[in-house]
Amino acid sequence: VASLAWRIIASSFPVAFLSNPFIYVILRLCLLIQESGICSSAWILSRYHKIMLGYQPDEVYLEGAPPHTSAPTNRREKDIDRLVSAIKYIYSLVLLIFSVIVVMAALFTNQTAAAEFNIPAAGAFFVFWFLILWLAQIEGGQGALVGLQSVPSYEIANNHPISAKCTNLAHKGDNMERFIVGRQFLVVLIVFVMHMMGSASKGASVLGLPEAVTSLFLESGLALILVTIMLGQLTAQINAANCMMDFINNYFMLFSTYVSLGIEYSGLLHAVYLVQILFSKITGTPIQSNEPPRTRLQSIFFWVRVLLSLTVLGFAFAVTISALFQGKTTMWAGVPPGVSVVIFFFLMCFVGLMEGM
């Protein structure tokens, strides 16, 4: 509800979605956060990530453009080499390194949620970093698959055979929409498990840091947020935006595509399609499809999965609202249950608008 339904609506009715005045406010807010430089180390990491792995822009393969070297190729890369802009990148990189150290210190001193589940520190360490890599792959991979929709697979098959397999699979019929649905659940699942591995226990204290620093970075989860965003999302997204074919030219991405499609096929998330259908009826805008109309048997199977998904969603809502009213969530102490519910629905709408963008 807070993610997939908005994405489906935005992809099906982009003009109607963007006409919402809140979109402009959110765009300004996102630009303000970017301008602060708090996540600018992702640009530094993506610059050297691209150099180390030899990524090339797609026009090098498709249009015969000259290959890129380690020299700056655009204004942003030139800015990185200038002292004024470097300040933002450096402080963000220092924040990232500090956040990694703090999270790992808490993990290896058994002061994270992993210890509460009796998971050894070494095991939690490997699970955490494997999930960071997987998150990076599917975050960048989605952008690459979306961006390559207009490129025939035969044009990339010779130099990027695995990329061609990924695009053949993802671009068949309505599989791109199905991939987005399944991938979103996979992202939330990965982040949830990462939170289990790396979130600090109450009262955690590491490296002899002052209580104020510990509270800011560990107890609030800020350190884990910065690690997740910069290592698990932004770095990959930056490089995948320009080096789409190189980025998905691996079997891990092909595996992730199959997993995402499998999750969607299970029907767990089919309630989002009901929202899409209702929005189409309300606006009078037909839903675009690259597949022929469903047969009777396919329609039955589709609606059975929609009902299954609605049942799961209803149960999840009931449990969540009940927990909010009973004060059994991680909401800050002292916040009334009614206010918690309002904040919950406000944040769902806010996240949905950003996902649709």
C-alpha cells in the first residue's frame, strides 16, 4: 500500500500522478537533501567503482563513442576534483566510514538484534554484507532494466550475453511490471533482515564514544541508514544509470530477476493490481498491456491471487493498527496511540509518493 500501489499507479498514469501538488514539494525536499551533501560520498564511490570495473557508458557499445578513461568526463566529475566541492564528498565519506565502524563494532560486541536471536557475530557479519551486495545489485539492476527497454537484446547479445538474457526475461510481455512488484518486496525483505543483523540493542555503547554520539548514530539508527543508502543503493544506482549493460552483465542479476518474478507470481502482492484497476476505472484511463487478454483460466488464477493478497494485507493491517493502539511498536515513548496511527498513514502516503516518482 505504501510502495507498490503508488508505483503501479504512477507507471500507469504518470501525468495524473505528477499533477499532484505534493510531488513538487517532495522534489524540492529531495533536492535540498542532495544539496546538503550528506550522501555525496556515493558520487566518489561510483566514480572509482566505474574505473576499477571498467564500466563504459552504453553509447560506447551502441554508437561507437570513444571509451572513457580515468579522466573526468562531465561537470560533476570535474567538480569532484575541485577543492570546493570536495569538502562535501570528504565529510560524507568520513561519515560513511565512521558509520561502518560503529555498526561493525556493535555487531562484533554482540550489541545488535542479531545477538538477541543467538546469531554468532561472524555469521551476522557475512549475512549483513552479502545483503548489502544483493541490495546494490537489485537497486541498480532495476534502473538498468528500465533504461534498456528501448534497446533490442540482439544489439547487446554479442558483448553482453548475460545482460541480453536479463533483458529478454524482464522485457517479455508485462514482465517488467511484474519484476518491479517482486523486486520491491525483495528490497524490503533484505532491508528488514539487514536491520536484524545490524540494528543496535537498547543501551548499546561502543568504542568509548560519548553518550550523545552513541545516541545519535547507534540508537537512532542513523549509522545503519547511511551504510544502507550509500553502499547498498546510491553507489550502484549512480553507475547503473550510465553503464546499464555492464552493470547487469552477471548471473547474480539474472538470478535476482528470476527471484523477483517468482515473488510476484506467488500472488502475495496482487492486491496492488486491484488498486491499479480501481484507479483505471475512476480516471477512465485504460491499463496498457503488452500481452493478450487473459483466458478464463488465467483470470480465475489472477483473481484467486488477488483475494489471497487482500486477505494477507487485511491481516497485516489489523495486526499493525492493533499494535499501534496498544503501544507495542517502536514508536517513541509518550506519543499517543492516535497520533501514532496518523503518523503511520502519513508516512505511508509520503513514501508512496516518493516511490511513484
